[in-house]
Amino acid sequence: MALSAAHLKRLEEKRKIALAAGGADKLAERRKKGLMSARERLDAFFQPGTFMEFGLHAQHSCHDFGLADKSMPGDGVITGVGYVDGRPVAAFSQDFTVGGGALGRVHSKKICDLMDYAMQSGMPVVGINDSGGARIQEGDESLSGYGQVFFRNVLLSGVVPQISIIAGSCAGGAAYSPALTDFIIMTKTNAQMFICGPEVIKAATGQTASVDEFGSAAAHATISGNIHFVADDEKHALQIATKLFSFLPSNNVMDPPHRPKPALVLDTDPAMNELVPEDAKAPLDVLKVIARLVDDADFLEVQKDFAKNIVVGFARIQGMVVGIIANQPMVKAGTLDIDSSDKGARFIRFCNVFNIPLVTLVDIPGFMPGLAQERGGIIRHGAKMLFAYAAATVPKITVIMRKAYGGAYLAMCSADMGADLVYAWPCAEIAVMGAEGAVKILYKREIAAAAEPKKKEKELAAEYREKFASPYSAASKAMITDVIEPAQTRGIVAMALRNTISKRETRPPKKHGNIPL
């Protein structure tokens, strides 16, 4: 039987209803606020003409939950697969114009079906969150839907990259799905993420607080550390996601998208030498070192506004994708504290599960001292760095730029913690503590008996530094691979990456290690 005109007309009518979302008035209202529609967000993200939608006509039964007169096109979420820079990516975009984007049974099923497909096909997942939360009319089924999404977030973790974009409301239990993903991008305005709103906080605790104090992008980026990137607007958020994907493999059995140069360039960079301050106590801006180390100074910093005493992010070194972890002496002298340990460990573990080599730049005087740090659990949090590095089996290259003292030296991936190759600059110091502190303990009597105690202390410190803390002392014990000029760093790290990229390492069979959370 030939397809009739009536069939085609009905198909067109059904498509029109689905594509109209919450209606022209609601879409116009969003545009007045400078907001994109759910479909426009996906159109801006994917290459033109590549989006294949899943469940265009899906929605709750019109006889369910007393909503017989209410049509909910797509059930408030658009799901499907498209191409980003030539690679397939699964994405869902919640539609606030349809029932406030609230999650119900069919809404969650669409997201879960997409995630199942992505896991089986080995492709990343992007979720654009803009929802009023659970659909109250669906009661426990709505809660069940969230549980099924959370379960899949965990199932996909370490299998395919997951990125969340917060482009509107994301409150209550809804916030836990983004929290279970690898990276969260949040827009500066029109976006909120929290568990309890101001009214609930006041009722439960008596505290008065505005949403901006705890639910805005600024609060999450600087204080709680819940998000990884702040975007100017929705388009910028999608651009950040695209940039992020340029460094990531599609799944855990693929290599990152390396673009190795045809030939290694081992030329020296004299400007790198000039970055090192003459005064050993003067701070070194590690971002300037990274800019000279990576290709075209192109460094995608992750969580740049949180725990600034450690810097993490993605780059390429002569075409090879790397994850960089670096102490930042410009902030808190580059010490490791509770927040920076959490930030560093999480990033290391992400790179490890997705086969991204690690380059560690070390300039650290130790762990942050203080009562608040000790009572806050710096031992437990600092141990996360040790655990993350020791558990990582990807290529690990370490460069000791200057200070590397005490347990913090080990926490920044020394050879003993599994680094494949360790290089040190000539000005580096590797010791239990700084030379000045060490001689005060070791030579207290000699200093006190000297005619000029200060002069004696300086002489002893210089002697201690040369004999016990210099990079040549460490090299003589085979604790480092070589002592190199800062100007050689880019070429030597590039060569080290090429030589270790085929690394394969097996560990004892087990479900997983028990990281000190």
C-alpha cells in the first residue's frame, strides 16, 4: 500500500507539536531574557545537520497524574547524538518551556536510554541542565527516575567522559547528577545550583543567605569547588565543552587525540631560564612556565578560581595531549592544603582513566601548616594525592623546578611514587626540609658556640644544601633521571612523552583501591 497524503500530514503535524516545545510565547519570553531554547543549545553545539534525535514524540501518558489536558512535548527533554569536531557525542538538553523541564518517568527514561546507548557505543555524554527539579505530580516515580540517572552516571564513570552544563536551575536532588560527572560548566548568570534554597536554609537553621552566596557560578567556582569552568553565557559554555573534548578520547579504551609533530624539536628556550628568580625565596609564577612549555601557550586550566595554590589543566606538548599538575608558588607559597589536594587528586584520577599522560611541575615547600588544616583532615586529604599518583598507570613525567621538601615532595609524584622519568633544574632542592631549618636542628650547638652565629648558620646551610639537598645529590643516588637546564625542559619533556607513550603497566587483580575519601 502506498503511503497516503494523510499519513504524511499526520507525521508533519506530530513533528510540529514536538518542535513547538512549550509554545511560541514561552520561547519568545526566553529570548527576551537572552536565553537560548533547548534545541538552539544543541544546534549551537553540534555540527550542522548531524543531530539524530531520540524520542522526539515521547511524553507521559495523557491519562497519567491528572494531566489529561496538558501536552508535554518531548516530556521536557531533548536527547540524541550529533558530531563535535568529527566525533559522535551523546547529549540531552532539558527544556524549561515544557513543564519547567521537571523530571518525570518518561523524561528520565529518555536520558537513561541515551546514556545506555552512549556507554555501549563508547561516546561522551553532555547534559545541559535547566530544570525545575522533580515533577511533583509523579511523586515516587520522579524520585525513581533520578535514581536511575544517578546509577548510570556512576556506571559510565571512567568509561566515557561526562560533562554537565548548568544553564538554568539545578536544585535539590537534580544537582547530584552533575556532581557525579567529570566536569561541570556553569553560566555566570541565569544559572543556580544548590541542594536547599534560602527559604529551607532559614527554616532549618535560622540563617539568612541569598542564592548568590551559595548557588551561583561564582560561589561554586571559588568557595565550594563544585564546578570546573565558569562561562559568560550558554554559547560560551558550549565552546568550553568543545575545547575540552579536543583533549579527551571518546572512551577509556582509546588514546587521547594526540597530534604528534613529524619530528621532535629539541631546541632550547633561553626565555625559560629568565623566568627563574635570582632570589631563591622569590615566588615563581608557574603559569608563565606552563605557557612556554606547551604548544602555542594553549593551556585549558581546570578549576582556575579554586585552590589556586595548585594548577591543573590540559595542553599539548609537541602535539601530545597531557594533563598538567603544578604547584603555584604565587599563592600560599605553593603549599598543598586540603582543597588543593582534593583538586589535584581528582584531576590525576580523571587523566589516568582516560589514558592522558601526566606532567608534574614541582615547587613545593610542604603541606600547609595550621590548626584548621590539621583539624580539617589534611592527613586524609593529602593522602589522596599520594594515592592518586601511585595508582595511576599512565606515563608520568616530573620536573622539579625548585623546592621539593618533605612528604609534599613525594605527594608531587617522585620516582618513589611511580614517576617514569624525573628531571630537576640546577636550582632545585630535594630534602626533608629547607637547609636553614635543617641546620638549626642539626647544628644547634655549633651555631650557638660560633663567634658570629648568623654567619656560621649561613655557611652550614650552604654546605648542607650542596651535600644533602642539591639535585646532584639526588642524581648520585639515582633518585632523578637527570639535571637539566630550564631552557631544555620543553624538548626533553616532549622526548620523554614520546618514549613513554607505549607504556603498559599491570597491577594486582582487585575491584578497586580504597582511596582515603
